[in-house]
Amino acid sequence: MFRNEFSTDPIRIDLPAEAVWEVLLKVEEYGEWNPFMPEARTDFEIGSPVHALLDAGPSKVRVKMTLYELDSPPRGLVAWGVVLFGKWLFGAVREQHLDVVDETSCEYWCRERMTGLLSPVVNLLSGAHMKRSYLAVGRELKRRAEGKHDAGA
């Protein structure tokens, strides 16, 4: 089976992981800072749907994903994904990691895993855009979290 995977480099955020985790889980505010997923809603129950609007490059796409994993810091992981007509054709899981560095800082990074016959095609057409977008999400999460903290929110 075909498999494509990539990860972003960690972005250091100068706040405790719990403060950044709060921002990451406020999906109703994604439109204010998240360039890749400007809309999202979920109840954060494992197996529940995640309804989202994704910036797929030249256009925005509405998708219904499934929440696969949710672990609060110190592990800090939220993973959701989609399967189209069976994993043999296409499956994708996006993991967002928040790792504790020390009591006052953490690191955010993403991993995308794609499987199935269409994964090389999706990677070819959208892989570079996704990598850039995921790095932008990390930068904007840092800006949002640190800005909220500086503003006393």
C-alpha cells in the first residue's frame, strides 16, 4: 500500500503547554488565526465528526473528518482524519503535537500521514501547500497564544 508522510519542524512557544492547548482546542476561533482550517467544529469525543473548511490551495474545501485521538499535555496530541472509499483508495490523518519543553514553554509541530492508491497523487498536487500551511498554522498559533497571554486574556 502506498504511504506518504511528512512532519513540520517544531515551533517553540514561550508559554506553558496548557495555555497553548486551550487556544488549540478553541476550534470555534480558528477563523481568527488558523490559515489552513478557518472553520471547524467538533465535540472532541473520540470517533466524533470534525466538520471543517480547509484551504486546499486554489480553493477551499468542506470536509467531514473523524476525531481519532485527543491527549492533553504533557503529551499534547489531537489527531483527526478522513477515509475516502476505504483506506485502500485514500486515507489521511493529521496530528498536531504540543510537547512540553519546560514549565514556561512548549513546542508545536504537525505530522500528516496519507495512505492508499491516491496518496501519491494528493501528495504531488497538495503536499507542498500543506507543508507551507502547517508551518503557517504553527507560527499563527504561537502569535495567537502569546498575544492572548500578553493581553491578559
